[in-house]
Amino acid sequence: MLNISNNPQNPSQLHPQGQTRIKTAASLIGVHHQTLRRWWKVEKFPRPIDINGILLFRNADLLSWIERQHSASKGV
């Protein structure tokens, strides 16, 4: 069974073993969904996986990316 996040309010609500739709991930990060598409094409963001024709991000990948951004902004 898939654990797909459709409306998390913050990253702590993402189940690490679940998946998230593109627009939801973009909203969570605070960018437009087309921005995510551009980013993953130039390898600035994790690529989504295709499950039955639906592109989904692995939550573990999203959480890891968010943590790296947070660490970079702190200068760690």
C-alpha cells in the first residue's frame, strides 16, 4: 500500500517511507511545481519516481534535500 502525502503542512508530517505528489512537494518547499521540474532536470533536486503514470517524490529524498538546504543555510 502506498503512503502518499497530499497535504502536509510541514516536513515533519512526511512519513519517511511514503511518497508525495509534485504540487504538494512544491507547496511544502515554497516554490512553483514547474520550478521543481526544472531543478530535477538539472540535478538540483531529487528526481521523482513514476508509479502507474503518477510522478511521486520519495519522502526520504525530500526530507534529505530539505535537511541539506537547512544545513547549508546555517553554514554547516
